[in-house]
Amino acid sequence: MHTKLLKLLEKEQERQKSTLDLIASENYTSKSVRRAVGSVFMHKYSEGYPGARYYEGNEFIDDLENLAIKMVKKVFKVDDKAWHVNVQPPSGSIANLAVYNAILKPGDKILAMYLPDGGHLSHGWSYTPTKERTKKEKEEMESSMVYYGGKKKLTLNSKIFNVVQYKTDPKTNLFDYDFIRKLAKKEKPKLIITGGTAYPREIDYKIISEIAKEVGAYYLADVAHEAGLIAGGAMNSPFDYVDFVTFTTHKTLRGPKGAVIMCRNEYADKIDRSVIPGFLGGPLNHTIAGITQALFEADTNEFKEYSARIIRNAKALGEELKKKGFDLVSGGTDKHLLVIDLTNKKVLGKKVSRALYLAGIVSNKTTVPYEKKSPINPSGIRLGTPSITTRGMHPENMSELANIISDAVDVAAEFRKLKFTEFQEELENDYRIKELREKVRKICDQFPIE
């Protein structure tokens, strides 16, 4: 390996080893997963599907892909005769686009969760810049429970489809299923989507399924964040109620970056044609190999305990943070992530996430329901427990972690009025942040990554 590349690799490895990753969408893979991803499977071009490839020399790639499909069905406990699996999408966004491409026509209506409330870009997002918003548009953004989009179409699907978004209840920050039902009956979407990146509660797939059937819509459950928790039996499964399921493999499932589409068998041909040739010329076979190894690891009692502990850790961290005056969106969590509204702390998410990082804790800023600030510097942060659970941390360790987070936020609040560059310089030299950084290093040494 070239020395310049090796140095970067070593620096990144040290960064990961010496910080605590609380980004809800990240995790650490096993050495076996990394070995599979770095294997000779990456050398092969395999356009097509098992038994029907464009190139010769794919007999073992066929075996690999069939094994991956078999393991997906086993881990998620679905009927082989009822469900079809496609393991080729390289990302969750492409998996979602492939579903849309398979079943929708340009201009069709999609009903999905509002992005600032915890939805995802790949479900559709558009907005009107603040200075250009009409009174009605301001109300839609700040108070109405439905959002019809704006002038700037930021995502491909918002350019192709008519995306309407439902928000959470302004008082509880939870889904209002009665409202979603009324909205669906009014808008009559062709597709209803649930799932997102920052909704901390269980979703009632049964109710959404009933709504979809009432209005004649397909139902897609995007469980990118929850996949490992569903596989481990720690969260409810959507498979009895939905037409399509998409998920990424690198979050709670603890695999490499990749994605999977699952659909009822009646949609199998449409999905496969949508992936190849719709979006791909050929799958990433080394990624599929890593996903397969991760699925073998998920098919164990150890993984079941791990997935349950992820949630116990998140709940424990949330309770400890509430004791310190933090405002948790929806009051807590049912899964692996927490969304914290920092309004009462008088400092915004951008500065808090940087303060935490300087203290050795990796997080991300995020919008909160009915956000009034810019997504560039929103009112909240998101914290997740998959990675620290992989390191071996338990609920009893969450009190110390909450103390560090709280102390870092207090320091950030002191310097909140400074410009960001000045803010960072102050915190880099602040003895309290340096002390917190040492505490984090000791925790990392106590709970090393593989």
C-alpha cells in the first residue's frame, strides 16, 4: 500500500479507536465482514442475476448472491414462497428509487414523512428559500401538519413525483394515525412510505397498511435504521403488512455499506428490472459478500442480545440526559436513537455537535419537529447507540456518557454567541473540553473496537 494512503488509513483507524461514535446510522463491522468486502469478489463483473448473467465466469457469484438471498429470508423470518429479495442496490436511496421506478409513473403521488420531523431525503424533499416564502408556505413549514413541497426540488424523486408529506403531532411529536388516514383519503397517493432517520418511536405498520388498502396505495416500509433490531427480534416486523421493504446494511445490521429490497413475489420481476438495468450495470459483489457475512452473524443468539442491548442503552442514555435537563423529542425512544431539542440549552446543533466532537464524541446536528432554524444550523442533535453497543457498553455506562455530553454542552453554551470559527478555536483550547476528551479516551480504552 502506498505510504500516503497508508497514513490516511492509520489516521482514520486511530480516530475511530479513540472516539465514541454516537451517530445513529453508523456501526463497526467485524473483521470477517471487512475481509469479505476486501476479497477477490470485487474483481468480477456480474451484470444480471443468478443463472442469467451477461458475462461468463459467474458461477460462484451466482452461488454468493443466492446465499445472500437465502440468509436475508432466514434472518428476517419471511416465507420463501411469499417474498422476493434483491441484494444488489449499493445504497438505501437507490433501493428506494428502484421501488418507485418499478411501480410508479412520473407525476404519481407519494405520501411520506416530513423531512425535518425525521423523514429521509430519498422519500422526497423540496423547499422554498426563506426569503421567497409566501405566508401560506411559512405556515406549511412551521405549523401545518401537512407539507406540499416548495419551489426547489432537491431530490430526484421530488422532480419526478408529486410528494406530499405528513408531519408528527406538534404536542407529542408522534405519528397521528387519524390525521394520516384523513390526509391519505384526501390526497389518494399511489404509494405510502414510512421510515426515516430521526423518528425515535415504533411505527404501527398494521394501521398504515390499513390506510394504504383503504386508498388503494402500495406500502413501502423503509427500515434502514431498524433492520438489525428487527432481525434481532428487538423491534416489530413490518412483513405481515407491507408490499415493499427497503433497508441499508451498515447501520444496526452491522454490515458494509449496501442495501436490500424485499417485495412480495408478485412484484419480483418489476423490482429486478428496475435495479438492473434501471439503475445498475452490475452489482458490487464484494459488498454482497460482506452483507452475507453480516447476515450469518445476525443469525445468532449473540446478535439478538446485542440488538436488545442497543435499545436498552438508548433508553438509559435518554433517561440520564433527561435528568440533566435535556429535552428529548417525543420524550424518549423505542429504538436505537435519541433526538434532542436544544432550545432550552440556548445553543444550536451545529455548535453542540462540534463541541461534542472536540470532546471525542461523534454525533450529528439535526432538525427537530416544526423546526424554525436552518438545516445548516438546526435546533437539535441526534445520538445513537449501535456503535457503542458494539464496543461492549451497557446501560450502567450511560450515566458517565451523559455527564460528558452535558458538560460539553454547558461549555458550548458559554461561547454560543461567537462566530463558528472563533467558537471552535475557544473550545479547542478550553481545559474543560480537554479533560472531557481524556475521559472519552479512557472509555475507548476500556471498550476497544475489533
